Amino acid sequence: MCIILFSYHQHPNYSLVLVSNRDEFYHRPTESAAFWSNAPDLLAGKDLQNQGTWLGITRTGRIAALTNFRDSDLENKEMLSRGWLVRDFLLGQADPEQYLYAIAEEKDQYNGFNLLVGDRQYLFYYSNRGNEIKRLEPGLYGLSNHLLNTDWPKVKNGKQNLQRVVESHTDISVEDLLDIAADANTYPDKELPQTGVSIEWERALAPLFISTPTYGTRASTALLVDKKGLVTFVEKSLVKYPGQWQIQEYQYQLQGN
């Protein structure tokens, strides 16, 4: 996943408003979001190559999401799969903060990542590149392929668009969130980050919604959790490139306190 935009405890009706895009090579085998057959309380997509995931939420309100930290010089194919970080938290019972302390002890076994984990009480952020565990306060956040709230153009633009939706809507629609995810605006070269890839790839990866012949946005997700514990989860996923999409919609009430 390459971008996550979220408003946390800012809206009078929603504890979490989140929109995200997962960007990946089109040939990588993937299952669209569903409740897992071997873990029926877990709602997430699945990376069939390594059996992990990039974003998920459980029926009890455990939530986790991941982006890669883009640093092409440091990528090592022998490292553990980053998708396991999300999967293992969602399938486990560990306290979010304690889970991240355990991951921090193993941080060098993974390529660069950003990880969000939380429950109905707290939300935490950790990156093995920043190596600091943070409990997030209410606010608006953007996370792409650098540290949290790094001011890349698509992060800045996406946060502004999400803030407008949060401030102007009493009831937020998933359509408004998916419209944010569909933003394909490009940016001048002088505004682009320098992450170790060619300028051609920096341009291709600059939009919030990415589309190239081999790599691009595979799934857009809108997630709403209201103050009464009602979860709305909608994923728009690419079935076949170019242009063949499907939508999965789920809504359920969180279990427990």
C-alpha cells in the first residue's frame, strides 16, 4: 500500500475516517477484501504470494495498516514479508503498543516499513526507519512511502481533500472517500521527492492514484468507524488491467466494549 489518509477522533460522528490506496505490480496474486475463511473475524485483502495483508480490521475493532518505506538502495529480497506485520497483529491478542515494542526488537529483519496498529482505545504508529513508537493523538494524518506526515505533494493534497470532507459532511459517504483515492494529479519535478529511483519513476509514483503498464493502484479502500461502533468498509479493487474493477462492501457492528 502506498498511501493512507485518515482522520482520527476529529469528527463528531466518526472515531476513524480512512481512505487508502494499495499500489503493487499487476502480476502479484491477490485476493480482494473479505472475511478470511481461516479467521472469520478478520476483514482484509490477502497477498497470495506471502499470505499477508496491507490493511485490515477485525470484528472487535483491532485495526492495522502498512506502507513500504521507499528506499531502493536498501531493498533486500531475503527479508521477512512486511505483510505479516499487519496479519499477525490482527490475528493476535497483543496490546498494540506492546506489539510494536516486540516488532522494534526485530526491525532489521524487514525492509523499510510504516505500520499502524490499534484497537478501540488507541492507535499507534511505528517505522523501522524512524524507530520511534508513537501513540497518535486526535488529528489528520497522511502516510505514504516515507515517515508519517512527510509533506510529499500527494500526501499534502490528499490530507487537504480529506479535511474538506471531514469538515463539511455530517454523514461521510464512501463515495467521497473513494473520490479522494482516485486523484491522479501529477506534480512539477521540483516538488517531487528523491527516493533513489529514476526521475521517470518519481513522476509515475507521484499521483495518489498510480497507473503504469506494469504497476499501479490495485485497490482503493474507504473505512468508516462511527462513535457507536458501526464499521463501513468498501474496497474497489482492480480485477484486470486496464479498467476492470469490482467493489466489495461490508458493514457490521463491532463486538465487545
